[in-house]
Amino acid sequence: MTATTQPFRRLRLHALAVALLSACAVPALAAPVDAAKISPEVTLKLIDLLVAKGVLTRGQADDLIAEAKASAASAPATAVAAQPAYQTVPGAVVVPYVPEVVRQQIKDELRAEVVQQAKSEGWAAPNALPEWTQRISFYGDLRARAEDVLNDKENYREFPNFATLNSGSGYDIADPVGNPVPYVNTTKNRGRMRLRARLGMHAQIADWIEADMRLATGSDRSPVSTNQSLGAGGNLSKYSLWLDRAYIRLKPTSWLSADIGRTPNPFWTSELLFDNDLNFDGVAAQASFRHSPDFKTFVNVGAFPVFNTDFDFGSTQELDKESSRDKWLYGAQAGLEWGFADAMSLKLGLGYFEFDKLNGQFSSPCLAPTSKDVCDTDLSRPQFQQFGNTMFAIRNIVPAQGAPNGPQLQYFGYASEFGVANLHAALEIARFDPVKIVLEADVVKNTKYDAKRIRALGPLNNFKPNLDPADTRAVFDGGDMGYYLNLLVGQPKIEKAWDWNASIGYKRVESDAVPDAFTDSDFHLGGTNARGFIVGGSLGLARNTWLGLRWLSANEVTGQPYSVDVVQLDLNTQF
């Protein structure tokens, strides 16, 4: 309020009515409102109306009236006497005449103040949305990819496609000629365009309760990829959307949160263990403790059903259903973040991940001549897998009486059990800000790997290369270790035009170091038993839009030769 208007502070209540009438554009008052023609009774009725409409509280209205009365009572008598008077009812607030220029100034100032308050509180803005919409936000990203898969022409041609074998009614081992084995493509190159689109909604239900849901593209139900190959459906057909995430987050304190549902990865890991697109079904809790501005510790735990037995499994059996064999993942991780020097920080995480009942089991003797037959360990086969883990036949098939050469349908399961210890570390150097240097290292070891046990099961893959054609022995040569090293220079997260980064890494993951179903889906086209380099870079084109290029060159760790290069050119944007 300027010095000119200071003597007229007692006019605030009356002028508020003028400003509201003018700013709200009441149809009956479309013409300019003259403050001198508004009686105190009208003003008070307007205030009562604003209270009834919920614009003002009763307390705010009473405060305004009290302020006006107090100002009027303290005004000098000469100031009041100099102004024309008009009849009022007893107890009314008398407002003297105010020059037009002052009235306009007061009105403009109050209009600006009221409109600003209306916008900030969302109660009188034009086309204002309901309150609940202010607690909901949307987010998403799009990625267009051109990808080339370049197979070495000297690759071995007869790697069985166990995923295909397990997804059908079983492979007839009694008739390999009439029922040929499906093999993985290791010799022919492929080029394809791919799209990834994800749209999420986040809702703040209460101060400590949040909900999140995200839809995503995907060519199939794969847990490790939301890529949709363009043209895969034929004839420009439409594509599917999948429920990628849906969870409730509880945050009872600033240091503790719990997610329930289909959640993002609650652990700090690299793609050596879990693909970046992987989400988790179940319950997870995360706690972080700030000990000083430069030092923080964290703990992450979770329990996740990997597979839940169908309620009517064994439906063809008349007398007794088969027992359930649910598969679970239990994980725990502890770590720290430490700014130990100027513009230098270290993040460290140590975790253990127990994959309960993920391995296959050898069945009791059973007959399996038709697709309707069920053996007691059929559910121990993987419901999803990529490539690399050691496999064995899980059905103990007894030939049908009178038909020893009849169909014998077989399934295949993981030969190894999995309990993976993981050490993950990242060193960030920001002394050349905005350019940063990030050194990352990740190591895994399957503590439940038992080569002797696997050999006893009769493994079907991961043998030492046989250089002597006369030697027909198959010597198992699996492994339980994996590691990943990476150097990144630039901005780790691209946010604006001309942000950039470049990276080079090396990865080696032995056959049974981790379950092949959940690890990186791009390196060696997904799975384990792979080693090689990953080189890439990104360049910002605009706000939250960037171009990325990666070359992933991988060979087998053991077994027959299998070398594949993957080149990916990406255009990314997010909102």
C-alpha cells in the first residue's frame, strides 16, 4: 500500500467487495463497479455470500469486519466530517467518500492480490479443476530404436531353444526325426525398428500414501523388455499395452518406505543381475539414514513371488491334485553413500538374492505320451528364460506298456540352484563439473552352484569345446561368477541440449552365475555364458530429448562358438 492510500486502510473491506465483483465478472455487474454506490449492507451481504460459497472462512470474514470497524472508530473526526454522509442502519460501517483516482488504485491493488491468492489456492481461477486433480501427475517416455543383430558366420548352428521347448506340450525324445528340435538363430543377421512407450500416473493419496501405475508396450509378456518390434504384427496392425507397474507406496517416516504390488526394482543393481526394464511383484521396503551431510546408509529388503502355481494344476488327475510349487525371490541389500572428498563420492551396495525353487527337479516315474499328461515336477521348468543357464531333462519317463517306442514328451529345467551374492560399487568424480567421471564395478557369485550335482543330473549344454573329432566325450564346463566394469565420462543423465556422455565397459557372466531370465536382454541377445565389450554415448538434442548409440560385442564363455554384435541407435524423449 502506497503513502497515498495509507489514510484509507479502513476502506479495505469495502474495496474488497468492489475488487471481487469486478474480478469475478458477475454477469449482473458486467458494467464497471462504482465503489461509492455500494452500501455497507451490500458489502456485508457479499461477505456472507463468500463465506457460504466457501471462498472465505467465517473467521476470515469476521477478522475483515473487525478490522474495518476498528479503523473507522480510530479515524479523526475532521476526516469523517469533511465527507458527505448517508443514512445507515444502526451498527453499519460508515465509509466516507474517496476520490476516484484513489478508489481505482485501491481496486487495482486488491484485485491483483485477490487474483494471485485465487491462483495459488485454486479457488477462484477460471475453469478451476477439482482439488483431487492437483494430487495426480502423469509421466512417461518414448524411445524409437534402429537395431542391427550381426551374427558371426562361424557360429555353432545347433543351440536348442529351450524356451520354445518348455512353452509347448513337451518335446518327443522318442521321435527326434519326426519332431525336430527348434534351434536359436545364431547365423543369420537381423535388422529391425523398435519402439518403447511407457505412460505412468502418480497419485498422492495422503501425506504418507502414494499410488503409482504404468502402462508399457511390449511384443510379449517378457519381464525384461518393453520393446515392440515395428511391423511384427503385419499389415500395420496395432500393438498391445501391458500393465508394467501398479503399486502402493507407504511412507510413514522420512527415512522408511514400503512398496506393495508390482514395483520398480527396489535394489541398487546393474544389468549384470537385473535388466533395467525388470519390475518386481511383491513387497519391498527401503530405509535410508542420514548420519551427516556427506554420509548416508541404506537398507533394502523384499519378497517377490516369481511363479504362483495354477489353482487347478493337474486338472486331468481324478483322485488327487498335484502339490503347488511356488517360486520366490528373497532379497536383502545394505549400502552406503559417502562424499569422502571434495567433489568425490562413493556408493557401495552388498546384497544377497535367494531364488527359492527356481531350479528344476527330477520327477517321479511317469507316463507322458500325450500333451494332457502331467508329471509331478512339470512346474519346476522355467516359465520364462533367455539363454545360457545349464539345462537338464526333468521328466523321469516310463514308456507306455505295449508301446515302448511311443511318444515320450519331455520338459527341461535349470540344473543349478541360485543364491546370488552381489557387490556393487560406483565412484563419481565431479571436479570437472558439469563433466563427471563415473567408475562402476559389479560382481556376482552364485553361492549355490554345485558342479558335481549338475553333472549327476545329466546336463544338456555348456560343455568344453571338443577340438578332437574322434573324442566324443562331453565334459561339463559351467561357471558361477560374473563381473561388469564400466567407465562413463560426461553427464550421467541427459537433461538439455548438448549434454553428452561416452562410456566403455566390459562384462563377463558365466553360465550359472545368475538366472538367465532376469539379466540384461541386449548383451549377447540376453542371458548368460557371455563376455565382451559395451561401447556407447549420448547427445542431448533438446530438453529431455537425446540421441544414443551403443555397440554390444559378445562371445561365449564356454561351449561351442557363439559370437554376436548388437548395434542400437536410439532417439529418446521423456516427460
